[in-house]
Amino acid sequence: MFRVDRKLIKDFDWGLAGLILTILAFGLINLYSATLAKGGTDHTYFYHQAIWISAGLVCMLIAVAISDEFYRENAIIFYIISVILLVLVDVYGMITSGAQRWIRLGPISLQPSELAKLSLILVLGYYYELKKSMEILPLRHMIIPSILALIPTALIVKQPDLGTALLLLFIFISVLLYEGIPWKAFLGLCVAGLAVLPVMWRFLKPYQKARLLTFINPDRDPLGAGYHIIQSKIAVGSGGMWGKGFLHGTQCKLEFLPEHHTDFVFSVLAEEWGFVGSVVVIALLFILILWGLEVARSARNRFGEVVAVGITAMFFWQIIINIGMVIGVMPVVGIPLPFFSYGGSGTLTNLFAMGILLSIRMRQRAYASSF
């Protein structure tokens, strides 16, 4: 399980670790400004997030110390535990803002849907690791992973949490595409997905339908469902080229911008740091994506390869959807921006995922240097 020695430590990817720390620093600085109202002195969110990041870094180091064999051998157990936790949310979960997504564990609240993303990636890696030594027809090649993806997705939709459910499907589809499924099978999957859309519409909550309709026309309800995106676009546009300066964003400080510490935290960054600052942050995030793809390319086994692809896809889609929401090119579905948005479960999950990526990278380098 724990296999960290001098040979492994010398192969630690300090570049990736430094990139993660740099992004975390940007995120924490931006959150400080986002949660400080005009003339205020309340730093509660900032201190809480600093604690979550510290705990997350510990989790990342633990994840690095664990061998990829341990993740592979226990992938099914992790998956089952995450599904059980999702069921417990439905039975005992806390209801907040009309959604039942959290369970109380002593003094803290846990959002199992965050863990479900990582457990799905691990179990898909386990499945495709087995597949390399099995004769599997294309149909079965899709059916088993589809079932593994649809179980947690259905439980998350029921909470309801449309954003995370869609994210799970995007991760699953990304892994399928990477595995190179036959184009006819993928086309059939897309057609089936389109056929299900009218059925899904019937099960959406009124506020979710309003969000999708508002995406098409934000001005249909400017003081209601369209308020978030209108204020976000105002904040982004008012930043101009260089921004208004740190702590000088008016949309946030005057509390026009809702959810400025979670879903719309990038709006605060764009307003205060402008186009230039936004491009720098986006560049850092996409360097992280490219680094993840490089880890996948050089992984020493199929499990590490698929898991690295899944983790990279998880971050890629969160970044794309969140920034797309902020600038109005995607509907508001409640996807946070990794390492920037406030949240304990998301921060811990993201940093643990980075730890797994670092573990795969470190052991690949050690494996390569042994030859």
C-alpha cells in the first residue's frame, strides 16, 4: 500500500506539484477578495478554505504515498462505498436550498457526489485494466462501463444535482473516446442520449428548467433566473484589459454578483484582474490539463493510463463548464471552478485526485529508470 522510498522520492514530479501550489495560491487570494464585502472584516470563508486546502494537501501527500496497485485492487470497494453514501444522502441527507446533497459526519458535512466522480474513474480504470487480457465484444465493451456510470449518475440526478450528474457522464464519455470505441457504437450512444432528453426534461425541477431557458434568453427573467448570468457578464466585461485592481471589484463588493465565492468566483477574478489576469489563470489551468495528459501517455500500465485520463477529463470539464457559465456560453448548472471555488468536499477530492496523478507519475518514472 505505502511504498515511498528514496528511489520514489527522487522521481517525484516537483513541476506538477509546484503548478498545483501556484494555482491554489491564486485561488485563495481571489477567494479572499470575493468573500470580503465592502468595508467588511469577515474572513470566515477565507480561513475555512485555507483549512480545507491544508487538509487537502495532506490528503494529496497520502494519495502520493499509496501505490497504484492499491487503487486498482480496491477500486470496486471505493465504488461501492460511494454508491452507498449516495443512497444514504437520499435517506438521511441534509436539505439545503431545495437540494439534498450532503450528509453530516460529526462536525463536518460531506458531499458524496464529489467522491463519486473519483470512484467512477478508479472503477473504469480497473475495468479496462482487466479488459486488456479479455476478448470482449464492442457491445459488452460499452454496456458494463455504462452501467457503472449510470448508477451514481441516477442517484445524483435524484438529489437533484444536474451539474455533477452531467460531469460524471462527460468523464465517462471522455474515457470511452480515449479507449477508441467503434464510431457506430458511439453514434448509437449519442442517439440514445438525444432520445432520452425529452424524458429527462419532465423530471427536471422548475428552477433547473428556468436555468436552461434563461441560457437561451437571459433577458426573459432579468430579476429572477437570468439575474446570475447578467450580473456575471457585467462583472467580466467591466474588468476590461487590466481589471479594476485587487479588492476593488464593485459587482462583488456591492453584492450584486450572487454566489461570488462558489459558482461565479471566476467573475470576481475577471473583474479585478481583467482580461490579462484571466488569461494567465486559464493558461495555468490548461497547463495542468496538458500535464495530466502527459501523465496518461507515459503511465506504466493500463490502469494508470485510464485513471490519469479520467482525472484530467474531470478537471477539463469542470473548467470548461464553469468558465462557460460565467461568460454566458453555457447554462448555469452549478459546477465549481477547481481550486478557486469555496468548498470542502470539492477541495479534498480535487487534491486527492492530484495526489493519485502524482503517484502514477512518480512510479512511472521509477519504473522507467529501473531499465
